[in-house]
Amino acid sequence: MLGLSPALGAFLCGLLVGHSTLRRAAESMAAPIQSILLFVFFPVGGLLIDLQYLKDQIWVILAALVVVTGGKTFLNPALR
């Protein structure tokens, strides 16, 4: 009716329901679907990882890990 895309319309309806008295009922009805989506989301994300790329770039990954972890270790106390 307002000429919005389906995604934007669903977002705005979610905002309205979230701020109404129907929030608890909507949360209880959506809980099983939320569990299924979480169960599917994380394995799919893991399947998208290219293990060969990680193997080829292991030294870059380890160097970045050391720089970020070491930087946070030394900067956190210094900035307090």
C-alpha cells in the first residue's frame, strides 16, 4: 500500500510489533523458527570457508593474530 519493498515493509512491521503489547506472543511463536535458522546458519557459514586459502595464507593470518593480540595487550593498559 505504501510502495515499500517487501524487506523494508517487513522491517517496519517488526518494529511496530516489537513496540506493541503483542511482542511476547510474537517472540514465543518465532522461537522454533529462530532455533532452526540458527541451527542452519552456523554450519553454512563454516562450509563457506576455503581451507586451501587458509593453508596458503597461514603466515599472514598468524602475523595478523600476533599483531592484533599483542597490540590489544599493550594498548589497553596504556589507554586507561
